[in-house]
Amino acid sequence: MTDTPNAAAVPADAGCPPEDRDLYLTITWVIQVLLGIGLVLFLFRRNWENVFLTAVVIALTLVPALLFRRYRVIIPPEFQLVAAIFNFLSLFLGSALDFYYHFWWWDLVLHTASGFLLGIIGFVVLYVLNQTDKLPPGMRPSFRAFFGVTFAVTLGVAWEIFEFAADSLWPHLNMQSTETGVRDTMVDLIVDTIGAVIVAAMGYAYLRTGRYSFIADGVRKFIRKNPGLVGKDAS
């Protein structure tokens, strides 16, 4: 799938087996095609709000290609796929097609997934710092897993504060669901934590055993393929 937009962001030696790489990039490409079809339909209907949301999602799925072309930062294809699916489910299906209102559980799924993604980011941040002299050497796997969870939960709290502030300034947004505001916030934070704990467990198992893990191995590939982030080859 070298002719897809995202394929440009991942050279052939991106670190995962060729068949897996092709599968990840193919699914990402299919999502982009669906978004393109949705954008055309919204344009014909003059639904400008959804045109904007869909355009944002398309732009986000192209970020890996832009990062590679502009900064030579390589995003592993599995990370591209996870990010593309999340943006598709949250912004396109959730906001543009109103899945948040049609399915009561949609918000729970997306908040769990956000904890999952933020946990990945926490592992990347700590892994980068651990390859430099900014942290003491020999950090235990349990501490790395704990950091990933706290990183994700902290950002989840920051998002809930943003939702509260937005609802206070513009009540019509109703981001926290006025009828069940406290319950909505607590449930969101709980499922954020669950998603982060799942990633932490996968990362912990990888660090302890060295066995392949979809997420943890992707973090290692990201660092190995971007040695400039730490000033040396992290392989």
C-alpha cells in the first residue's frame, strides 16, 4: 500500500512484519476513504458543521505522513491505525453522525480508548526520557507502568476540567451532560483509568518478558526508528 497517504510516513523497514504493516496501512486507508465519502456527502447536503468535523478527522489521519515529511519522525503503522480508528470513532461517528446521542455506551467506549491512547503516549514519553541522562538508569518495569497510568489519568482529569469550563462559558455545549454531570465525570475518569491500566499491563508484561506486544513493541519501534529524539540509536 505504498500509494496511500499514510504509507509515506512509514518506510519499508518500519519494524513490523510486511504482511502486518500492509494490513495496518490498508485498514487506515479504508478509514480515510470512508471519511472522504462522508465529506463529499456532507458537502452536497451543505452540512457545514459536519464538513468541518470530517475535514478535521481527515487531517488528523494525515499527521503521521506530515511528521515524516517535515521532521522525519516515523510513526509505526500500528500506532497510525489506532489513532485513525480513534479519530474516526470519536469525531466522525461520535460527533458528526451523533453516535454519542444514539448509543448511550459510545462515550464510555471512547473514554476507555482515550485512556488507552494516553497510556501509550505516557510510555513513549518515559521511554524517550529513559534513553537520555535526564532520568536515573535502571527504572523498574513497575514504575514505568505506574507512570503510564498516572500520565493518562492526569490528562483525563485535565480534559474533564476543560469540559466543565466549556459548559460554564457556553452552556449550550452540554459536554458534561447537565442532567448527570457528576456521574458522567466520574464514569469518564473510571473508564479512562481502565484503558490506561490495560496499556500499563501490556507494557509491564513486555518489559518483564520481552515477548511481542502490539503496544509496547510499537513504542520500542518508535524510539528505534527515531534515534534523533534521544540523540542516539535506541535499538
